[in-house]
Amino acid sequence: MSIRKPVTRAARAEANGQRLLEAARAVFVRRGYMLATLDEIAAAAGLTKGAVYARFASKADLLLALLERRIDMGDLTLDEDTEDSLRTISSESRRMAEILETFLDLARAESQQIELEVEEADLVEVLDDELVRLEAKNPEAVIHRAFESAELPIETDVRRLRQVLANLLDNALKYGGSPPEIWVTAASRDGRAELSIRDNGEGISAEDRQQLFSRFYRGSARSGPRKGLGIGLYLSRQFAERLGGSLELESPPDTSAVFVLRLPLSK
């Protein structure tokens, strides 16, 4: 049974993003940019801090998003060169913030200091939100959904969960075929939510499989248009285990890669 609600969930994600921008504008006006905190912005929007981090990496990211929104709505008129420069700064700011946060997460993992903000969540909803975003950014990708349950309630850190899902989906996109094709399944198995992600790439060699979840390992045989920092899978497994679950590669060597994430269902 396949359940797909991309329009409803995409609209909800967009609405949350707009709420965050409106809340950020109000908090920045009331408190000033330097004194405002992400906790205050989340509270003003009626959302969790995890929801803020799911959309924006930092206060600077929020501020740039507000400026972009004003440009898009015609409230702020800039010449073409200035507007292009602002959008470039915004894009690079997000990219650098993501890289910095990745290395901070690595340091936390190495020192056993990963902090979690656990809340009730629906794995199906969080997963479908990530898939909707992936499709919006990569229209050439073909994504097959097979959700056996309409909901999979879990207690999790939504921000960390999104990081794991984004990494697995990004890998499937990077190392898939042309065009990339991804199969995503979600089901309940023995008291656990089980999520699998399969790509249509050449697979992972026996040699690479031995060190796949090691930090800074980028692979020797797996081809792809771009390579990452070699941290994503290492951190994803660390997060999965801290959340009481597991992350495994469950496909034979040199066949399409299949990663399986398991997390405990809410009792």
C-alpha cells in the first residue's frame, strides 16, 4: 500500500517556514538582532527549535531569508547586481553554516557530547517532507514511495533525524544512475519503524563496505559527480544509535545500495 501526501505536507512545511519568517521579523524588531535567540523565535512561531533548525541554520540565515522574501514580494527594490550578490551571499552562508555545523557535530560525537531534544514526531511525515524538498530541488530525480503505514509515531530529535534522512537521500541522489531513481519504503517491524532507501547506482564494493561508516572515508570505488567530506554516514550512524536505533547497509556488494534505518516506535 502506497500513501503519498506531498501537496498537504509541502503546504504545511511552507506555512511553517512563513510563520518562522514572520516570527523572526517580529523578534528582531522587538529585541534587536544581536539579542534575539532561536529559542525566542521558535516560541513566537509556536514551533519547536528543531523546526527552526530544519529550515534555517542560524540567525544570519533567517535574516538573509527575510531580505530575500522582501525582494520577492517587491517590498525591497535593489538593482540586479546587488540582488544577485545578496542571493549569492545567502547561498554561500547556508553552505558554510552547514559545513561548520557538520564539524561541530563531529567534535560532539567524538567527545560523546551529542545533545538531543526529544519530542513526539511522525516518521512518515518527516520523511515525506524531506522527499518533497528533494523533488523540488532535483526535478530530474524519480522517487518511488511505499509507506505501509499512514503514521509511524516515534520519540526523536527531529533536527537530528532530518540530518540522517537528508544525508541518506543526498547519497542516493549523488551515487544513483542517470536519471537518479530512488525507492523509499517505511513500515513497522517488531516494534520498530523501519525505513529503507535504495538507489539505482552501481553499488558499493566489498572494499569500501569495510570502512563505509568510518569518519573521513570517502570511498575509492564508488563513482559520483561530487564527493562529500566523508563525515555524513559516520554522523548518521552516530545519531541513529543515540536515538536508540541503528543504520546499516543491507545490500550485496556491487548492486544498488540499500541503507536501512531502524528506530523504536513510541510505546
